[in-house]
Amino acid sequence: MRPTSPIGLHRVVDPPGVLPQAARTLDPDPAIGSDEVRIRVEALNLDAASYRQLEQAHGGDGAAVRAAVLAIVAERGKMQNPVTGSGGMLVGVVEEVGPASTLGLTPGDRVASLVSLSLTPLRIEDGLARWDGRSERVPCDGTAILFGRSIAAVLPDDLPADLAMSVFDVCGAPALVARVVADRIDRGLASVVAVIGGAGKSGSLALAAARANGATRTIGVVPVEAEAALLKGADLADAVALADARDPVALAEAVGAAGGPADVTVVCVDVPGCEHGAILATAEGGVVVFFSMATSFTAAALGAEGLAADVTMLVGNGYVPGHAAYALEVLRGSPGARALFEARLARETTQP
Amino acid sequence: MRPTSPIGLHRVVDPPGVLPQAARTLDPDPAIGSDEVRIRVEALNLDAASYRQLEQAHGGDGAAVRAAVLAIVAERGKMQNPVTGSGGMLVGVVEEVGPASTLGLTPGDRVASLVSLSLTPLRIEDGLARWDGRSERVPCDGTAILFGRSIAAVLPDDLPADLAMSVFDVCGAPALVARVVADRIDRGLASVVAVIGGAGKSGSLALAAARANGATRTIGVVPVEAEAALLKGADLADAVALADARDPVALAEAVGAAGGPADVTVVCVDVPGCEHGAILATAEGGVVVFFSMATSFTAAALGAEGLAADVTMLVGNGYVPGHAAYALEVLRGSPGARALFEARLARETTQP
């Protein structure tokens, strides 16, 4: 077997010496090294920002989007959107486990990868024939490789696979929010939590996790009435506020009117331009957690400075130990969040 | 006095409802509102990117650059480069303080603004007659307005103005590093601190602040031998390591060899591509603080996830209350850092 690096350096083709996530191209050869694992892929879940970019770039033409994804994977050996830099995740069945692998997997395990597609060697074998190019969920057949250092979650027995995957896609959010809120509560700090994009996947779990960890008040912010209705129906937040997150003044006012400013503001929307609003909506000494892949680092850094805002700003790390299991726990404990996820899956399935 | 918004919304002319930094035009009327402060401007310091753009656009013709800046300010009511979007800062003397101002300023105070010119209402009164248009430093006479929420640092009596301003330019870094390190020490957590770009302005103050707050060990990482010599001469770090910060594997190895991994890694270099290295160089449970404006949000977020790295990542906020005064304190307490700053100023003055 070929010598391997636990972080997959041996799979990097171009340019040499960079990490797989930064590489232009990876080697998706299905033959595994001693600490690697090969997955027989069943489906990809494209990151929301990536899918939106592809959809907009191709005017919603499903066939064109499908062709674009095939071309990216063929050229790069991985599914990393060249514009957004983001990837997504995959689900499949463990096919072969290298003798030195420490991931605790067994051939036959049905797993979701929890490291991004943006660094996962991938080979597609069916031309994505079963995908219409019109949603983030991509049924496919192919192989993917997990490195020595990786994260894969075995799919649970008590939940449908697509629901579990849908949760895994965003499991960093509830875990990090739980950590931030619990830490503040431990230290006796105020904890009004506002989630921008509260009706979405990561947003709804973030709200549930905030509440589960003792948030003083939870506020879900949504851009349109339909999402406000969904969120109210799910009973996930103490207050629901309507605002365009790209309008900083409107967002801050809406959060204020709903019981803010927030001590913890969680940004879970994927549109650019939400940094100033999130900062403005946050109380002095508060925390802003950015999960959106559309977040601009400079807008956040300069925005806080320009507003003389004493806030701690976190780059939302998609990984917290135990995050996958924790997110499933949050879902199981929150009928409202579960309903939102299930409704979303139903819409995706029935969309023309 | 006119009703005001603490973030200056009342000064926004076009388009209405946006923040001053995002506005096309501001109202620079010198008559102040109750929480505002008027500064009699002595000099502007154009942001480097802004000046470079103007210089290139006008082929180095100083008179043309001067005319361009006058036109921008006359049209926009602020000095925000329409191409780069950046501003800079100013130095002046406090002329009038509104009765509701909480900035703690007194007429006669000589101050540097620490919020960008890109959001500061400005009126120039001398046609920039004393500026040759050939450097970023713009002697001028005019008025500028600080909002209720703003940041201005009083220039110290005991340090040359250009040295103080040079420190103010990067004062967010030592303040936030101090806060992070002190918090970890308080909680009994390990605190090996690595500063990537340790010989630069923000890096040197970050090293000094880390040491002053009880860091277990400080490691300064630099890319070239000349900077290593500077840093060793300044006696700012317990260890100096040589590595290209854009090479994650090399960076992590260099930090390891110098006494790492780091519990707190501070990124103070302005070149893109340092995210993965910073993460890889950081121990589990550690903190990465990104100050570089070249930081990519997605590279940081996806990088940590892809490496299964349990690290807290902070967007380096340029503002921490008291940061300007604190940075001057750090400089005064660190002959090594001061020597680096003075040498740098001397080089800038003698450059053709």
C-alpha cells in the first residue's frame, strides 16, 4: 500500500505540498492507503452557497448544473465549487478499511462524511444520471476516500437516512451554539440569543440548542412571512422577527423590537452582506457566530471596528467533538425542528 | 441641536437608511449634534490601498491626485476611495464636544481617529494647498465629525506623533491577544502563544502583550532570516521560528520544533493562504486569532472542519475598549517592540 499522510497530503496533485482543501486537484484513485477508508458513495449533499451559485450561474437549468458539477469533479478529483470554495458532504457505505485506519468503521457501515467535499477525493461513476440538477441533494454512484484524520458519522437506526444526513450537514452549528451559550450561562452572563435565518436547517437547530442550554430568550429572524409562519408553528423561538439581514439598521431594529439586542447572534443565512447587521444587533460584550459561507472576513472585521462594537466574532467551526451525535440529540428533543427538517425534505422531494 | 443617531445615520444623505460606511454621500456640516464631536483636522493618512490606486490612476502626477482627493471629498462628504472602498485615518484637535458625547474628549485634545475615514464626515477648507499629492500623508485644514459611537485616541505627550499613530494603526491586536491570553491563564489553561508575522507592527505588539499577560511560552514566526534577526534582537519571543506561513505543513512543523503546538496562534501576516497553517499549528482546544485582512473566511471554516480541528477561531476585531491606550502601554513596556517600530519609521522616512 502507498505511504500516506493522515491529512491526505499524498492525494494532492496540484499544487504539490498544499493541504487537500486548498489543492486545485486531488487524486481520487479508489485504491486506498493503509490508514484510509473507501466509501461507495450513494449521494452528495452540496453546500447551500455552492448550489445557489451554480443555480444562478446556469439560470436554473438543471441539465447545465449537472454538467457543471460533473466537469468540476472530473477536473478536480473532488467536488469543490471554484467560485464559493465550499463543498458539502456525502453519504455512502464503507467499502474497504485500511489496516491502520482509526476511524472505527467497518465495511458495510452506512455513513455520512463530516469533512467537506472540498477536500474529499471523489470519483463519480454514473454521470449523475439520477440527478435533475435542481436541488442540493445529488443521488450518485462513485467512490470517495477518507484520510487517517477525518470524521464520519454512522447513520442512526432510528431516523431516516436523508433526515440524518440533512442534520449532519449543519451539525457544527448546534454544537458550537450549545458551547457558547453554556459557557456564558456558566459564567453568569446574559444570554439572549438571536439566530439570523432561524427557519433554516442550521438556524432551527441553533435555536433548539440555545434553548436547551439555557438561553434567556431566543429570537428567530427570518426574511419573509412564510418563514415566520413556519418558525412560529415550530415553536422554536420565544420571538420571531421579520427583517432583511442585509439591511443592518432594519435587522438591528427588528432584533431590538423582539427582545434584543442579542448577547449571542448566530448568522445562519447564506446571502452576502449580513455582517454589519449581525454586529449591530449584538449587545456590547456579546458574541457573533458566523456560520454562513458567504461571510466576508473584512466586512466583519472592519464593520465591528467602524461601529466601535466590542463583540467577539467567531468563525463558525464546522467541527466540535461529538457534534454529529449531539445534533441528532437536539433533533430528537425538538419536535418543532424535526418538523421543519421533514417539511423541507418533503418539498425537495416533490419539487418539479 | 439636531437629533442624532449614535452610529451617524442622520449624516447619511444618499442612499438613505444605510450605514455611513456604506453610504455614497455624507453630510459634513460642521455644526454638531448633541452626541457628536468636531475635530479641526491637521492631517489625513490615506489607507495604503487607496493611495496606491490614486497614484496609479493618475500616473504619479501629484497635482492630479490632489485634485482627485478634493473632488471625492467635495462630492461624498468623506474620504472614501470609490474604487478600493477604503479610507484611512486622521489627526487633529478637538474643537467642540456635544453635551451628550461619551467619548471622553475635551476641546484642545490632539487626537487620531480610530474609525475609518470611509465613514467620517469631512470638509476640507484649504484646498490641500500643503500637500504635494505624492504620499499617503495629507496635511490639510478642515473639519471632521465623530459620532456618538466612535473611537478617537488622544495622542500621548511622551511619544512622537508618528510613532503613536503607527501604534494606533494596529492597536486591536495587542488588546485582543491580551484578553485571550489573560482569560486562558485565569482559567488555568495552557498558553503557548505563536505569532505568525512576529516581526511586524501588530505581530511585535502581540508578542509583547502575550508575554505581559503570562503566556507560558511565546514563539515568533517569520518568513525570512532578516526578520528572524530583527526579532531575536528585539528579545520579544522565547523562540523564533522560520517558516513560510502559506505552507501549512512547514508552518506547523516549525511551530512544533520551537515549542509548540501553540494554544493561541495569532495571524498577523497580510498574505493570503495562512489559514490552514495557523490551524494545523494549534493544539486541540486552542484559539486562532486572525488579524490579517487577507484572511479567507471559508478557508478558515472549512480548513478547521477538514482537519477535524477543535479550535476556536476569532475574527480579529480591530476594536477592544481601551485598546489605543493599552497598545501605547505595551510599547512603553517593551524596548524591543519600540525599537522595531522606530526602525520601521526611519526606513519609511528615508525611502525615496
